Amino acid sequence: MKTFTVNDFSQIAIVAALYVVLTITPPLNANSYGAYQFRVAEMLNFLAFYNRK
């Protein structure tokens, strides 16, 4: 069983906060709805594959 350190939790919290900010920020979320969708925040999902914790 892997144990999480404070550093692991802080990295997860920073990525989660960036995801929320990029999702809510008005200039960046304008392209998220419509016929062509481009979501900047969804690029952070690839960090799950980079750091599997």
C-alpha cells in the first residue's frame, strides 16, 4: 500500500485549483461551449497519467 506524503497532497491540491480556475475564468471558458469545443482545463487530465498517485 502506497502512503501519501504532504508533498503529494499539495501537488494534487495545486492541480485541482488550477483546473477550477481554468474552468471558471471567462476568457478561457468561452470556447468550451458551442459547435467547436476547446477546453484548456481538460489538458490537466493528462497529469493523471504522468503522476499516477
